[in-house]
Amino acid sequence: MRTQTGFACKTAVPVLGAVLLLGAVPSALANPIDESAPDTVVQPAAVSATQQQEVEAYWTLERMIAVGAPGPEDPREPTDAEWNKAGLVSKAVGRLFFTTPSDHMDRSCTATITKGRTGTTVVTAAHCLGGDLQRTGNPTDPTFNPGQWNQNLYFVPGYKGDEQSKDKYMPYGGFTVRQMITDKAWTTSRNPIGEGHDAAMVTLNTGKDKRTAAESAGAMPIAFTEEPSASQKIYNFGYPYEGEIGNKNQGARLVSCSGSATGAPEGVHSSLRETCPLGRGASGGPHLTGFDEGTGLGTIVGVNSLGTGGRMYGTRLGKTAEALYRQAESL
């Protein structure tokens, strides 16, 4: 298992690894993002064949099921929010599993395969990649250590956690993460989510059959300049395992909600807001526009960042995210 050093999130927001940020107040989003091209941070994960094999061996069927499952006394309950239709979204969106180094706990987020040249770029939330998320000291100090990067990152597109075998749990296979890409501001800002730095990309290794994630499961289009109007419908997807829906879902199935997106309080242009009671584990899930329920095809314009009061706040994908995407596609 590879030990990595990296970043953390603002201490004022109570989080657990890459879970959906709950309990944060909307006013934390008061500072607009600087949309100029950022300096990118590329953090290696499972690069060597040995590292990839270790991560593959780590994520047994039992270990994946255990993330979000409280125990046999609290069985999973189907909900109306489950996405039971076929189509591209049911394949390209999946669970991103990892271990947080601060407490050695296994957790998960949501991520989506993006359409591109490589077929290996996945978009998620930056806080899904950070470990202990405890910021102390002065970030301008060269000795400042904001935390650690998560370990054992493993992406399972189209995850179905209530099936009876690993082949059915992972209908399109599993993929180890090769690199994590964030903008530099994520590692130095005192309020990286509020300032709109919560989008991130990861690159994946090929699967056991040597196919890319896009070849195995498909990929969703992604856009970096579109800001939905108040009348435009947004579809939101994720794999929550805590919260109003998550306590019943336990991360087993992709769930969704939809509604009109509005700007965050105080007109923060880097955020999308919808009424959507998803919970922990849905972080990094896509916000889609132009979504066709029949084909499951839509365009990614944002990712889940935090939820509070029955609302979901997502980081809009602008020029900053585009730079990260281009960096990922060039690796």
C-alpha cells in the first residue's frame, strides 16, 4: 500500500475523508473563484504494476460491501431515488473507493468517466482525494504540510452493490487510479470549496483485460463554460451511504434527483444549487444538463461538493476544471 503526502480541507467544515460535506453553511461559498488557468498538482497513486496489484487485492467484494453497510441488523432498503433505468449514466458513473490515511478507514465517493482522447480521465470532487483534511499552520510556509492524499483508490463504474457476485457488483470491471490532479489552490486555500476549487480529475490504469474505462463502460461528455439558467433542469447522481437517502441505499445503487439549478447564495458563480437530499458518498457525482432519460446521456457541468438543508451545492466546471482535464488528458 503506497503512502502519499498531499493536502487537506478546511478544518471549519466537518468531513470524513471523501464523504459528502454535510453541515457546512451556504455562506461558506461567499468567495468567487478565480477562473484564470491554475497551477496543477499531479499526485501519483498506483503507478507501478506492483502498486496496482496491491490495490486490486485490497478491494475484495466483502470490503467494498462494507463501505456504507451498517450491518445485518440494518438491511438496505430500496428507495424511489434509485436510478433503475439503463443507459450511459448507469455505466459511466461509479463508486470511487479509497482509504483515508489519518484513520485507516475505507470510504467512497462518486466519479464519472469523461469523454476524451485517452478514455482514462475521470472527474470527481477534490475533497474525495484528500485524507485527514486537517489544515494547521501557515500555508505560505515552505514546511506547511496540509495533510495526506488518500490511498488504495479504486474506481468501479456502474457499481451494483446488492447483487450476489463480484462480476455483477462490477459489471464493467474495476480500475486502479494512476494519478490525481487538482489545482494548486486546493492545497493552499483556507476555503478551497467555498472558492470553487473542489473539482478534480483522476487518471485510471487500464483494467485486467487491458481495456480503458471508457472502452469498458462508456464515457459522458463534459463541458467547462456552461452555466445553467434558472429554468434549465439539472440531473444529479451519486452513491450516498449516509443521510436521508443514503441510510437506506448504503451506497449499493446509483441514485438521482433533478430540479432547476440556481446560483449559490450571494451570487457565487462557481457553484450550482439544487434541492436534492443526497448524503455522504455522493460527493464528486455529476451534475448533468441536456439529460435524456431514455439514453442516459447528458453533459457534465459540475460535481457534488456539499449538502445542507436538503440542498446540494456543486462546483461548476469552468476554466479551472478545464485546465485540470487537459492536464489529465496529456498524461
